[in-house]
Amino acid sequence: MHTKALLLASIPAATAAETILGAYIFSRHGDRTTKAYSPAKLTALGAEQVYRSGSWYRSRYIDEKSSTRIDGISSDLADLSELFITAPVDNVLQGSAGIFLQGLYPPAGSANSQKLANGTTIEAPLSGYQYIPVNTAAVASSAQAESNAWLQGNSGCPAAVNSSQAYFQSKEYLELLESTKEFYQNLLPVYESTFSSEMATFKNAYSLYDYIHVATIHNSSIPSSNLLTPSTLQTLSDLANIHEFSLAYNASSPIRAVAGSVLASHIVSTLNSSVSAASKQKLNIQFGPYGTFASFFGLSQLPAVSNDFTSIVDYASSMTFELFTKSASSSPDQDEVFVRFLFANGTASDSNPAKAYPLFGQDKTELPWTTFVAEMNKIALEGGSKEWCEACGEKTGSCAAYYPAAEETASVSEAKKGGMSNAVAGVIGAMVTLGVVLGLQALILGVGGLRLTKRRKQQQGTSEVFHVSAEKTSFSDTSSVQKA
């Protein structure tokens, strides 16, 4: 994302009459290795980036001397009841979250110690290191997202995948695919050791950009580096931005931005607990991929503020939803509570602080809580809910519970392969079994010289005949609905 001077952006500072009630931070990971070689790994540079970002947020929300400190939050020792940190099951994202927390709550020295019953004082290892757990984000997109070059590859939402795939049939995409052929082919000497000529097209705009972008950061020697002029690098970035934003958001197909919708739902439910004082939780931090930023930006109309919001955010970028009140009451009414959206492109620091921007086409950066909730609910989808399942067209896995009849129908449908229903198959199976048994008996009787004869009538109107007892045959359904 290229930083530009945005007129509406400003560094927010709480006034004396303003109290921060809580905050929700969504952050991208730090610098990593290229996705071309899986699994991607967090680099030392990336660790430093998220650590410094965590330190900046400490100075804003945790430091007891800060004018924007979250009201009542613990300053020196982390109180786990006040924090909730999540990240997908991913090497880069989980690692980034853990290091960010060390900037937020650094080792506390002797403050992080305890006195035992025998009088011995024990200080936590590593100079009072604070062990703050990073919870696993319970979303479909959690499976090694940073090792997957396909933006929707881990969304778990079929409708979102189909929507993004539709981009590859669009006029805009096809025109760019054709017009950029020569550009990408001319750069083959740079990446031909990893990408074939067939792969060097706009279809792989992000993968090619990522490969070169990482190389320019970490490789002192790059094949045919003379081809990578500032203009060429800018074009690679611009094309990757177009490619990825188009896959992450489309105004006529909102489900494409399902990642942003799920995030919106989580933000509202989390901040609502702070408003209603339903929990002690004051700070929620989640780490996720750049695609989620793009999806949320589109849904919240931020590209109308600046085209910068259609670009891939830099490493360690973060967006924050700050909950505050101007009331002196310890339990302000909902109409006295406001939300401020802040964004830092890249590592948040004193030289690059998070700045406030207006959401949803509003002309102010401070949204009344009720307005914020109403606007967020228009775009929100709770992950795994019935509404999410319906919007995504998903009926398997956890969604199967909402569609018991559909699951049964699917099972029956699978059993009808070849035009034969379970009922017909059962009748035919029973008849075949009966025929086999009767055939065997006939063979035994013939070989043994035996005959079947009627017994004499025992009573008028009744007779005892030979009876074959056949066990009931069952046909197992080998194509039952797969459950995730």
C-alpha cells in the first residue's frame, strides 16, 4: 500500500473528557519468506516489525501515563481476563501474534514473581517473561493461510470461492491478461527458476510480485536484476493490487468479501461486551492475512476515502476499532459511547502512527455506537452461523446441523448411482440371495440322491413344505456426506 497524504486522516488523541473503554486490533503479520516455497516463515525482520508495533500500542493503550490508556487495564502484568488474542493455525500469523504481545507486555522482571510457602521468591524465566496465550481462530480460513497464494483458498465458503473465480471471466481481467503478457514474459530471466513461461502471466500477478518483493528485501543478488527498475517494480505492485482487491471484494457480489463480513461480526460482538460490561475483556487482538483487510475495506466503503485502500497492506499493518465515551459516568449509556477507526499501513510507531479515517461514507471519524453497530450489521456474517452457511451455500461440516433433511437427501442421492434406488437394490439383493441358497440346496439334493416330498396332511387345509430361511441383506452407503 503506497502511503499518501489523506486530508481526513489525523492522529487521534483523547481529550481530557474522553475515556477509552476498549479496543479491537486486527493486524497483519511481519515480513516473511516467499509463498513460492512452502511453508512460509516469519523472518527476523518480520519479528522486529510486529514487536515494535506491539510496543507502540502499549504506549497508546497500556502505559499508565498514556492519555489514551484503556480505562482500568493492567499496566505492568497482563491480566488474561482483560485480553483475548487469536490467530489462525499458521506459522507466520501465530508467530507474529506471540511476538506482538511481547511488545505489548514486555518481561516485567521482579514484578513477575511469586513468593512460595517456604519463603522462596521465584521470578518467571527470561527476566520475568509474560506468557500470554494466543488462541486459535475458529474459522475455516485458519489452515496455513500464509502458505497459500490463492486468496480464497482457505475461506471455507463455496459461494465466496465461486465469486472470486468469476473474476477470471470478467472483461477487466481478460483485458489485463492480454495486455500484460509481454510485461511478465520479459521478466522471465528473474523468476524462471521458480515460475515457467506459462505461469508468468497476470493470472499469477500476486505470486510473481510476492516472489520478487521478498527477493528485493532479502537477496543481495537477484538474477537479471537490471530488469527490476523502479518503474517495473511499481508496475508489479500495481498489478498485484488490482488482482488481489478484485478477488477480495466486488460491490455486486458481497459474498466475495466473506472474510471481512466475519471480521465485522466478531468486532461488534466483542466491543458490545465492553459496552454492556458483560465481561472484563478490554482488549481484543486478532492476526490475519492481507485479504481480510481488503475485504473489510471494500465493505466499509474506505476506497471512497482513498484509492490507497484498494492496495495490499504492508507487513505489520494494523487497523483498530477504539471504543470511547465522553461521559464521566463509569457506566455510560449506549448513546454516550462512540467508535473510532484507526489504520496504520506498516509497523505502527511514533513516525507512523495509526490514523483515524471515516467509515461507511460518514463525514466524521467518530461514529456513535448505535450507528456503528447498525452499519456493521449490514455487512456482518457470524462465522459458522446459519446465515453464514446459507450465504456461502455450505451444507456440510458444521453447517450440516442446519440442514438435516438436505444431508439425508444427499445420502440417498448418492446411493442412486446407476439409476437404482435403495429400495429396488434391496429387493434385487434379497432375490439374488434367495436364488443362490436355493441353487445350493438343489445341488446338495441332486448329489446326495435326495428328493423333496410333501408330508401327509396333518390337518385338513394345511400342509408342511420345505422352507428356506434367508438372512436379511444390508447394503451400506459408501458415499455418505463428508464432514469436515
